[in-house]
Amino acid sequence: MENTWATRDLPVLDAIVQYLDKAAGYSFPELGDIAERTELDVSDVGRAALALESDHLIELGKSAGDPGSWHVKRVSGEARRMVGQWPTAEQFVDELAQRLSAAADEEPDPERRGRLRELASSAGDVARNVFVDVTSAVISKQMGT
């Protein structure tokens, strides 16, 4: 079976999240609009939307006929994290580590600089450990173990 995540589903999800963010609740994207934005065939966008809905990433409003007239009612927080609109816990911790490191670079007091570097290193280690734990859990779940 073909992996459709990177070539179809993720671009569709990204376009949906962008549309909803710009619309600010005033309109809901029809899949025909998303097909234009992604330059994908509307039937492919329909298949992507059904796949995204099955994983509870979006909620669709469906009508009879062509999926181009279906519209997206909402997206989940997880969908926003997947496209990078909201940070994941790992991204948050990684950014914290980067900011602590930058603060250490600017700190004139050697003792405080050392503490900031130690905090930055610890935060980076936490981010890596969390990533490994989450990845392991996802793989285990997919394998049914």
C-alpha cells in the first residue's frame, strides 16, 4: 500500500489549517478550495479528508455528490501541532533549551553563565528523552504490543 501522508494527507491538512486560521471562524473551507490551494485533484483531497477525519484530525460536513462541495467544520489541536502551528512538548522544550543557551552566551557573570548552560543542556536532554519515549510508544501501538 502506498504511503500518502507526505504527498497527499499532510499538504491537505496544512492547507485546511491555514484556511481556517485566516478565516477566523467566518467561513469553512470546501474541499474544492483546498484542491485549488494544494493543486491536487479534488478526488485526492476527498480521500485525504476522509483519512484525516478517520483519525479525528478534522471534522467534515458532507453532502451528496462531489467531495468538492464538502466542507471542514473544525480541526483538532493535534492537527495544528502536526502542521507546526502549535508547538509539541518536544518543540517547546527544545526552544526553551535554545533560549537558555542564548541567554548564557549573553551572560557576563561566569557563574550564572555556567548555570544557564547547565539548564540548557538539561532541557535538551529532556526533549530528546521525551521524543524517544513518544516514538517508542507510537511504534509499539502500531505493532500491537
